[in-house]
Amino acid sequence: MTVAVPTKDQLLARLRSDDDKFKIFPTPTEDQVGHGTVDLRIGTVFLSAERSSLESVKAWEPEEAGRLFRETQLRPDGSFAMHPHQFVLASTFEYLAMPLDLSGLIQSRSTFGRMGIIAATAAFVGPGFKGSPTLELVNLGEVAIILKPYLAICQIALFTADEKKVRPSRYQCSTRPKFAKEPT
Amino acid sequence: MWNADQRRRALSERLRQLTDAVSGVESQPEVLTTGQKVLLDDLDVAIQGITTNFEETWHDFEKVRDLQERERSRAELCLNFEELVQTLIKEIVPVMTGASASLVPVELEPVVNDEVTAAAPGRNLTPILFSTPDFRYAIKLLPSSAEILADEGAKNQEFLSLCTPAIGRDSIALHAVLLGHEMGHLRDWQNDVSKAFDPPTPQKWRRADGELDLAHDVAFEAYVNFVADWGEELVSDIFSCLRLGPVALLAFPEVVGATAHMNHDSLSHPAPDRRIRLMAEMLTETGFAEVEQVGEVVKEYAVTYADAWQRAIDLRDPDLREAAQEAWRVLRNEIPAFKRRCIASMPTERIVTPDIWELALKARNRLREGLPCGEHSAGHANSIAVILNAAWMVKIEGLVALAEIIGGEAATTKGIGKVSQVLDGLVVKSIEIANMLGRPV
């Protein structure tokens, strides 16, 4: 199968069709959609690591590491300061519903990347996934950066896929950032 | 000894603790709502006013030459101010400290603000959602600094606290009760619907000249109180049905079932089954007994609880049963008038009709598929009534479709709990999306 990148017009048409399984909520405006990409905004919940009495965390027991993280829920007009070298989990405000013929990678938008905020890993969004993907954000800069809910901080780059059946993700239908579950 | 000096010291300590509590909350401005900020500013004014007034009056009593008289006056002064500080500690501090964004359903705040403005137009009323560790939900007007300090010249600021259980932050059932029934109380207070009913003196407690026989004055007073309190609850239930439609009824047994027996009356509320009967009747009259899927449930409730109004009062305190029975008798007859007054006092665009059902069914389909339903078509938001009714339809179906989507199951207690949590999350996300797009009334 040849992997292709959908055009802006194709994406807009699919997102606005009632019958298409590809959906993003709220429906992106024309400005949010690019060639093969859709800009996504950050949500209102952040999970940030706290200093604790845990000496270390075993990589094979991620749920234990979750104990290090504290949830901060912002109000829509609130803000969150990301300190230098801080690692936080957040999620997109947009809720994605991927069809079987598309998959995507979430990456930081260049404007934020140049300020030092990057999505630490390019999160893979598989065919059939539904939910607000969790973002792993790091501030690589030397100064704190203030984030506000609904900033278009990242984008999903889309490419064609050819999946035959939905295999629900362990994070299917999540609406808030989730800490890692035990690897399967 | 507990003299004026000791009282003054204790009062100073409490004021200090109060100031520290305020500072603690103010130090986290990122999680404060606008309402909370206004309340904190107002509380600062109250604390400063209390401190200054107290200090000035304390020193004024220096002029009293009689030492005993001075001591008595100062003790009385302390007592008065202790009451004020108690009011602040009891009523305002929990609201302040329980309103952190992680404890309350912040996504509901814009909806609550909108509902309060619509229910009480022209009033400078600031709503504040706060959570409590116990399973309690209530609405209450809070005293402002102007009221506390009896300052008639101060600006006319009012606060409305809305308490929700912390455990139910994302609970659809609680959202429905908060936006329907609790907001119904505000509509009732604003429009004097229940208050307008002046209960007649029961025949059996009258003298030959028609006046109250004083031998029954205690029972009569209890009767008047029951009419006032139960009347408020019934009127709020009517408003809830008018504002939200079927979900007002469907969510009710779930919320009340956690704390009360279905057929037990209480001092403040008529038994839940009587209220279910009222809501089923109200929804039938407004056409919701005919809507797809939920109509049958409304009819079922109406049939199951058809006799709830005829049933004798079941009150724990036997001394009050007669008064409560009389209250119920007159209230039952007043219900048609309550309904008329509720409808007349509510703007037509705020009354939900079966016309929303097409959108509600479409929204239900979205939720079933594991999708949020805040938007019914590109860029167009659903109303809160559409979202909550849609969610309840998914619950009525037993969550099976949604369970399949998330790769879970809805056959075991644990499985149901997990799927319900996903549904709650989808509904909260739907409300957030609708808020952003400009939710219709």
C-alpha cells in the first residue's frame, strides 16, 4: 500500500461530512487545517511530576510512577507555568475519532518548538482511535513559559492507513491526560 | 476566666485564622473563578470592617467609668462580633476553600452563570460552585460584607453558593440536579411562586368563629413550615422539568436514592416518590411521555408512582405527622396553581419542549459511538438539556454500545463503573465544547 498525505481540501471535506468516520470535535475551522495536518489545542488538565519520597521508579511499573504526578485542573481563563526542563502530561482539547483509513502523529507546532516547548514524543494516533490524545510536553528552554488552555500548541500530521478492524486502544475514549498503564 | 479580655483574645485569633485562610486561597489565583475572586475581595472588606469596628467600639468603652458596666459592654461587644465571625467561618470559608478547580465541575460554571443571570435578571448575583466531602448538594444565598457590616451604602453585591459533592465532580446525575432542581430554587425565590401560596387554617383547628384555636398553635406552626419548605421543593421540581425535560426526572432517583428512602417524608422534603409522581405528571403534560425511548420510561414512572400522592405521610417524628399530613393535603391541591405560576414566570425560550428530541437522539447516537455531543453540526453547539438527556438515554440502554467501543463490558459491576466513567468524561467534554462554541439556551 502506498502511504499518502491527504490534502487540505480532502481533510475539510471529510471533517464536514456527516457520513465520514473521521471526526474532530469541535469541528476544526478552515484555519486549523493544513496540507495533511490539523492544528490541535491544549486542554485544561495538566499532570506534573512532584518531588516525592520515591527514590526511583521502575520502568516496567509505570503505574507506580503515576504516583509522582499531581493533577492541575485549570479554569478556561487560567494558566499553567512550565518551568525550565519540566515534564508534564496534558491532552488535546480536541477529541479525535480516527477512521480505519487514516493514522497520525502528533507533533509540536514550530512556534512553540522554537520557544522550547516540545511534544517529547511524536504520539502515534492509530486507525480507529477515539479520544483526546495525551501530550508529553517538555520545556527545553531556560525560562518558564506560561501556557493557557486552548492554545494551538501542536498538530496532528495525517497519512493514509489500511486497517481492517478497530482495535480499541488502552486509552480509548479518554478525555483527560492519562498516565501510562502497564505495558501489554 | 472567660471575661471580656479573654473573649477579645479569642476573637482576634479567629480573625487571624480567617485572614490566613483567605491569604491561602488568594495565593493560588490561577485556580480561582471570577466569582471566587469577587467573594475574596468582599471577604477582605468584611474582615477589615469587623476589625476596625470592633477596635473602635472597644476603645470607646474606655469612657465608661463603671468598671462592671464597661466589662459587661465589652463582653456583649465580643459576643456580637463572635457571631459575625462565626457566620464567616461557617458559611463563607467552606465555599472559598472548596471551590478549587480540581474539586468542582468547572465546565458547568459558564452554564451556571448563564442560568443564574436568566433566573434572576437585574440582580448583581455572583454564583460560586464549591464542593463538600459529604454527599450534599444545595443552593444558598451568602451574606455579603455589606450585609455583615450592616453597611447600607455599600454596593449591592450578592453571592450564591452552589454546593456539590466532591465525589461526584463529573456525575451527569448531579449536574442535572444542580442545573434543574437547585436552579429551580433560585427561580422560585425570585418569582415568589411557592411563597405566594398562603395556606388556609385547617378546618379541624379552627374555632367556631373561623379563627385558629390556640390549642393547636404548635401544630399550626409546624403545618405552615411544612407548606413553606415542601412547597419550595415541589416548585423547584416543576422548574427543573420545565428547564431540562426528562433528565430532571430520570436523574432524580439516582441522586436522592443515595441518601433517602423513596417513601419517607422528611422535615424539609416530601418523600421522593411524591416528587417523582409530580415530575412524571409534569413531563407528560409537556409532551415528553411521547418522545422516543424516554417517553416509555416517563409513563412507567407515572404508573408506578400513581398512588404516591394518596399515601399517608411517613414521617419519623410522630408528633409532626398530623401537621405534615395537613400540609400535604393543601399542597397537593395547590400543585396545578404552582405549575401555572412556574410556566408564567419562565421565559418561553428557557422552557424545554419535545422539539429538542431530534437533536437529543442525534446526540445520544454520538455518545453511544464514544464521541462527545457538544456540537450537532459543524460549529453549532447543543444546549445543556440536549446533552444531559442524550447522556441519560445511553444510561437507560445499559451502556452496552459504549462498552463495546472502549473494548470493555457492561455486564459486571466493575465494568459498568468503568463505562459510566467514560460516559461522564464524554459528557463533560461535550459541555466544554458547547461552551466554547456558544451554547444555545
